[in-house]
Amino acid sequence: MKKAFAGLLAAAATLAVTSSARAAASVTDGTAGAFAIRSVYVPAGCTVTAMTTGLSAGADPILHVQAPNGAFVAGNDDYAGMGTGSRVDFYQPTAQTLTFLVRAYDASYEGSGTLSVQQSGAACGSAYSSSLVFKAGLRVDLGSTAWNTRLRTVQPPGGLYDTVMLYVTTTPAHALSYDDDAGMNFSSKIDVGSTQACASACYAVIGGYGDTGAVRLTRDDDVLWSDADGDGLGAGLEQVLLTSASNSDTDGDGISDGTEVMGIDDLYGRYPFYGASPTQRDLFLEDDWRKCVPGAPLDGPCVDGTGSVNVDLYRWGPAQVAIMVAKFTDANIRVHVDNGITPVGTTTDYGNWGGATSVDGSNPEEAYVGCDYLTAGRNGFHGLFSSDGAGGVSGVRARCFLSGQDASAGSHEFGHALGLDHHGKRVTTPLNCKPNYPSLMNYAYDNGSSDRVNARFSHATRMTTSAGIPVTLNPSLLIESDGVGPYTTDKHNLLATKPFALDLTAQGVDWDRDGVISSVPTRAAISWNVESNADCGAGTYALDEWNNRGESTHMALGWMPEGGTAPLPRLFWVNRRFVDDQLMYRYVAKPNSLPANGKWELARSCGETPNDDCNTQWYPSRTNLPLPIPVPFASILPTAVVGYNAPGSNQAHVVVFANLKGQNQIAYVVFNGTSWSTVQNFPGDFAASGPPTAVRQGDYLYVYAPYNGRLREWYYNILTNQWSGPNDQYDSNFQLLPVGNAGATVTVGYLSVSGTTFFGKVIAYVDTNDVLRTAYRDVLWQALPAPYSKRTRGLFGVYTETPYSVFERPSISYVPAGANQLASVGRYYIAWNGRAQTDAIGPAYLVMSQGNVVDSTTGFRQYKWNIPKTRFINAEASMRGSIATIFDPAYDTNLHAAWASAGFDEDAAPKFAPIADDIVDAPIRDVNDLFILHSNMACSLYNPGACPQ
């Protein structure tokens, strides 16, 4: 034989398994050259002579003539007397358009020449001639083939989009069947017919339709009678692919095995080309982007890193895709992004796959939720809408999401779309920034340039004890000396660089930030984080959100004790209705039985280890509007609420104080458990230019309100039923205490100042320069250190501390270290609306006092502020009006707060939740992100809301 097939055709790699003569299967990858293909119409009754002539040196073509149904008509390799040229002569009884295909014998014989087709007979066509360039195809030896053996070409990554295939027996020029486009898209498919099976030496030859490139052939002998899972793959081929014969989606990524192996017969369904694998979880993402408009207010010049104007500035490029790919690779998921950019080489991380496009519009981001920009019909793709900026937005369990130019933030949003929240699994305690959850979903690990780049999904194995047990933290029972297990880089990066005190030697953590690593149980906020790290304040466990959106702005909380017609203590929640300034209220009663642990925490009245939808039982119910105080009592400022028992009858009262609308006067109303009193005024001059605050200490109620740059005091003797005041308040320099119109709040608690322990009133106020200050009441008001927003070191090592600017009344509460232990080490919390001076809404902030100096005599920590502020609660982007906080160990063991959330339309929804001390007496664990990501991949594509996780 003059030519040898072995080793001369393009290299082919083949996997095969044969369980019987009818169960052979294989997958073969290789390279195929472009065939020369011509279509010529031949009328009925014509005799045809076709030949290849004028061949280039060394060229050796094979000529195939195939009918429209792919059947053999004629073929020739070397025609006698023509050297390596080919010639066929045949009679055509019926009119047909025939395919004349010229291919090289193998890669060593590629070249060029001319194809001529002559027709003779009545009414036959004229002579046809065409120059040719022909290359070799990929030859795949099939051995024996049985009836209905299915041969399919597949477009591999970077491979040929359009292929042709010949099914050939022992004679190279005798193609029993030919196909161009019967496969998916423009690939080829041949089912071996009943008369086409052969016992040996069968082979397939695959070529490109005009192009040279990579091709893949799948052989499937039993798909027609052995496809139990209906994925289009026979059992033999499933065995070769290592896929399940009983599960149509082996890897559980939401895309069937057959689709990942063969693709879908539409423009956007070339999954093998995109890099799909039936045994590797794949995520496919279409990136549509907001077009950058030069000179537009949102865009500016639209200049990229090369200095050129780029209207596609907001499209994700290869560098951004690489960041996301790396993060999901760590989770055993492969990400493929259609960003409209043709890659260099065969990478499937990104590509120009026909769906990605730019979107006009100045601010079209809001449509991402409904997947408005995702190409219709792309059922296996999630949608990314990229725009300017660094952040992103996604619903938990969503198909589409929005991201700016920070790919780490975009990966975080993709995690949301796949069912992860900031605390991991959605049904766990919703606490952002928990230190024992090392995940890019956790703001404590995914913030700042260095943290964000290195952040990955949690495997629930990186935070373990020395015994390898995942670390569990209970905010009510923290053992500081245990820390979070052995030292690791993960722990150091979080705990040593954030406002925690990580002892690298003892491997303990000063959770309560008092300067002591304790070995006895400590109650502390494990999620505390600096405000610059974004939203790492308290969590949202047992959050109540009422339905009367737009009703509330300023808040007040106060306990009414039991007695008389009030058989149980009641917590009153008063807010100002925004539309008419009318005061509204709700209340919740302390239950008359305690849970199994002997403690009652307000937001846990629905049982031990409650779900995150466990809400406080308010009256009226949370689905109804609050009750108006049924007297003409309207306020334009924050109010104050305080309760007491009248002597003798033990009659319980709750008193609401307000600055009357339009009068600049302080007045009050009293509720006795049954009815409200008429409006009452204080004795003497009760004018005020700001909101009141009230507190009970012993047998007195104290009320304070600002008036023209100073603070005034009224007090009520419960035993004698007498009011006194007003009295101007002075500081230690006998100067009027300079309180501005934003006002103050007051609490009662312990503190240690200069080695002396003090119990009494502590006030947080906004001075006449709108600066947040604190003081305690001795005979006069003694200044205390104020929380500072910035500490800078100047010349000669002198530090300058900048206090916070505040334009709404702050709220202060004292919380002892242990429940029902007033005479104990404690701390003060101040919360406020961080709005700018000219705005109505702003972010909510929280600061906490701490002490690193322990008085040797009393054991009390010095009153000190050296922790930066944090976000007040990590679910709130902004709030309206003032915040109210309350802690009273006689009734509850958590610090609680009420506030008004501000929406896009500046309406306000009133909310109530425990904060700061930290939410729940229950274990808080790490979460295995991988389990949730993997289990939600399929449902997130087709019905995200139904995802179980």
C-alpha cells in the first residue's frame, strides 16, 4: 500500500469502553483541517464525470460525492493514469444537488487543485470548475460498528463551530454516510443505518467547513435503548464520561449531562465550547453592562487605563473574571463568563458567546432584579449587570445580580444569588461579621483591598479547635481564654487588625474589650467591627418591622411596671407619625412564665433556639397600625417614656413627655393601665427648644430638655406627687451646660472615674456646636471623655481627637456585664442617626465604652472610649429621625432599640430589635458555604425563590 494511515493523520486522543459489541463508546479529541466542499445541481438522467486536476506538488486528494441525505453516490482516491488525482464517473437518475467533498489523504498530502464537474445528456447542466484548497480530516478508527451507533461531533473549547463528518468503511473513498449540520448547532451527527454496520475497519473522518481547528467526536452505541435518565447519553458513554446513568445531572449544577456534553441546538447553547463538564460544577454568567457616556453626570470622561475613551468601560474584563474564577474554584465550581471578549487561546473563563451586550440609559441598574438584560432563552446562565462603582446588590436566592467594578464584591453578590447571606445559611442566626465564619460573604473578612482579594468561601473547617472541632461561639457564654482555637492567619487578619484584642501567645480573645483575657463566661458582642468596614454592627435576630411604612420617625421606649390594672410589666414603644406629628404607641407585656433557662429576653418569647422570624408579640399585632394616644398631643421632636408605681396603691403608670407641636413647651400624658390622662404641664416655666429626655432614679422622675443653648431639669417626687423646676444645669466650672437644640438622653449606671466608683445619672448630649458629649451628674455635671471619630498624631507626638458631629438626639443606655447585676462592671452604649446637617436621613451608628485600666480597689474599669463607632445594626443602610435604646435588668437581659428605617422614597418603617450585647443566648457556628452553593446551583437557574437553602 502506498500510504500508511498510522501516525500520519492529526493526533487523536481517545477514551473508550466496550462491554459488548453493541455497547462501545468513546470520546476523541483532535485537530481537523478544512475540507473543500462544493454543491452542484445535477438534473435527472445525466452522466457525471468529476475529477481533481492541477494538483500542487505532493498533494493527494480523496474525492467523495454524497447525496442530499448523506448516502454514498461515488468516490475515488487515486484514478488510474492520473497519479494522485481522483476521478468518478456515474449516472444520476433523479435530479439532486450533490455534495462534492475533497479532502487530503492525510496531513502529509494537503494541497490545492481544481475540481471539474462535467455533465452529459439531454437538459444536463453546464460544466463546473472550482479551485480548491483541501486539508486532512481527523480520522477516528471505530473498529466494528453496530446498527444505530451514534456518532456526534462536539465543539470543544476554542474548537471548530462548523464541522462535516464522513462514515467510511475499509475503502477510503467509500463514505457510507455524510453529514454537515444534523448535530447541535452546526455540528455533525450520523446514526449508523441497518445496512451500514461493519465488522471491522470502520472509521469516521471529520473536517472543518472552511476552517481548521480542534474537534471532538463522541461515539454512543446504545443511546437508543439504554438511556435510563433521559439525558441523551447511552449507558456506555456515561461510563466513559464517569457520569451517572440514573441521574441526568451528575454534578448537580442545573445543566443536564447531555447538555454539557453536546450543547443545545440554539445560538447560545454551545456549552462544550464554553467549557462545560458533566462532572465539574459549572456556573455560566452573562455580563451585560451599562454603556459609559462621556460627559454624562454619572460617567465623566469614560477614559480607561490606556487613556482612551471607552464606552465599554464598565464591562468586566479578563482581570475581573479571573478574580471571580479563583474564588469559585476554591468552592469546587468553575465559572464561565460571556463578556463579549474573544479570548487569546482556549480559555473558557470568558468569551464572546453571543449574549453579552451594553445597555443604554443613565441609571438602569434597578432592572437587574428581573433579569431584564439577560438574553432570552439562556436557561443555563445567570445574569450579571455591571456598572460603575465598587459595590453590588443581589437578593438572596436570585438569578441575576448587580455589581460594580470590584470583582470580589461581584463574587460576594453571586454568593447571595446562590443562597448565601452575610451569616451563611439563611436559616441560621442572621449575624453579619461573626469571627468564626471565614467567608467572603462575611463583611469582617470581605472588606478593604487586602482582605477582599484574599477572601474565599468558607469550608467550615478553617476555624477549628486544637481537636479539629469547628469553633462555636455563644455571645452570652464566651470564654475569652479559649479564643477561637489555634492561631491561624485567618484569625490573625480578622482579630488582630480589627477592634478585638487577640493574644497571640495565649491565643485568647478579649471579646468584651475590657483589657482582661478572662477564663470565666463573658457576655459580649462578637460581631463588633469598625464602621469603615461597613455594616458590622449588631445583627438582625428577632427583628420586628411594622407594615405602616411612612408612619414613623422619632422613637421612645419605656417600661411600665406591674401594679393595679397592669398585671404584667409592659414595654411601651412610642413614635411620631410623620404625616401629622401625632404620637402613636404599641406595647408588649412581659410573659408571666420564664423559658427553661430561667431568663426572659424580650425578643425570645417564642421559645428556645428560635428561628430568625421569631418576633416580639406586640399589641396591636405587627400587621396592624399602632394606636394613637387619644388626646390632642402632637410633637415635632423625639419624645421620652418612663414608668413608675404610685405609693400606697401600687398603681402602675407610664408617662410620655413631648415637646408640643408649635408651642416649644414640654408637656406630658399619663397612662394608668386603662386610660390616658389629659395633657399636663410642668410647674413654672416649661419652655424648651428641643426634645425632652426622662429617667427614673430612686423615688424621682427626672426630665431634661434644652432651652436656648442650655439644659433645664424638672423632677417629680413619686412619694409626694410633686413637680419641681425648672433648674438650669451647670458644669464643674459653674457654667451653664451648653446643650444644643438636638437635645440629650440620660441613663443611670455605674462608672469608674479616677479610681472612684460612681452610680448615678450619665448623659449623652449634643452641645451648641453640634458635637457629641458625655457627662455624669455629681453635685454638678462632670465632663466625661467623649467618643471620638478621629485621632491623629501631630507635632511632638501630640494627639488630636476629633469628636463626632451629631444633628439628631443621641440615645444612651447602661448595660452591666451580667444580667440582673447592676453593681458590676458594665459599659455605656450611644446610638444616633448620622445624618448630615442638611439631610433628614443618614446611617445609624453605635459606640461602646470600654476600659483597659482596672482600679485595684474597686475592680471597676475606667470609663473610656477607644473603639471606633460601628454601624448600629447591619441591616440598615439609613434611618430617619432619632433612635431609642433601652436596657433594664429588672425586665430584660438584652439592650434593645427602636428606629425608623428610611427607604428610597424617604418613607420610614419603624423597627425594633435587640442590639449590641449580642442578640441571642444560642450557639453561633461557622457555615459550610460549599454545601449551600452546590445544593442551590440548579434551582437558582430556574426557580430561585424555591431554593431550599
